[in-house]
Amino acid sequence: MDKQTLTRSLTTHVDGASFINGCQLAKYLKMSRNAIPDLLQGLEYIESGRSRKYFIPDVAGRLMEVRK
């Protein structure tokens, strides 16, 4: 899987949005929400109420880095 395919898949998972929060990412990856902050550490985010929204291409890039 390449970054572009992963970006499309994440965008589809959040119904076409450009941003994803930690809980949505945990559901997508079928991981515990406790593991997500370590994965997203260092990425830029937007505070949105009680959650942090991350730009999907940035998240996809991080997932590709971790995978290697």
C-alpha cells in the first residue's frame, strides 16, 4: 500500500473529511486509543472541542514511516 492509497482509504473512513481524530484513527487501525498518541506525536493538529484533528496526508505519511 502506498501513501496515496492510504490517504484515500482514511478519507473514505471519515466520510470525505480532510482531518481525522485519534479515536477515528484507532477504529481504522483496530488499535487501542492508548497507542494512538505515541503514533501521532510530533504531527501538527487543530484543536476541535475536546479532540485534536490531524491532516490525513500527514497521518498517512507517519503510518508509512512507522511501517518501514
